[in-house]
Amino acid sequence: MTFMSDNLTEDNLQKMPETRERRLPQFLPKILGQKVTIRLSDGRLLQGELKAFNAYELLIGTPRGETIVFKGQVATIDYEPPKEKEASA
């Protein structure tokens, strides 16, 4: 019996087609460092600054300190998009 891993060499890895689907643009990196209002799935609001995030958690800086929120508990995230700079005349 042959396993797929038996055929994996550096040469084969470079020739293998990319099988991952194209990822959509993410918006969390764009709002990193901005003030956000997060509505949790139980209805509570959390306001603060988005300080960091990973695949499962958001780190929010609040007046009471830093809070970690699991993404599965987030219903919505509201933020103000940065205002566009007016062109100089």
C-alpha cells in the first residue's frame, strides 16, 4: 500500500498545485488600534480599543483593563471608519 506522504519530496512539493481557496480580505487588520463597540451574543456591549487578535480571540483595551473575547461570542463589531483626508487645494 502506498501513502501520499511516500511521494512527497521537495521537487514534488514545488510542483503540486495550490489547493487552498483564495481568502477574502479581512477587515480586522484594518481596524486594529481603533475604538470599537462589540455586541456579544448575550446582548452585552463592550467598548474599547482593538489591541490584538488571533484566530479565536480579540484583545480589547477598556478603561477597566484589557479583556479577551472569544470570537464565537461576538454578534457584531461597530467602528467608525477613518475619515478620508481632504485633498489640498
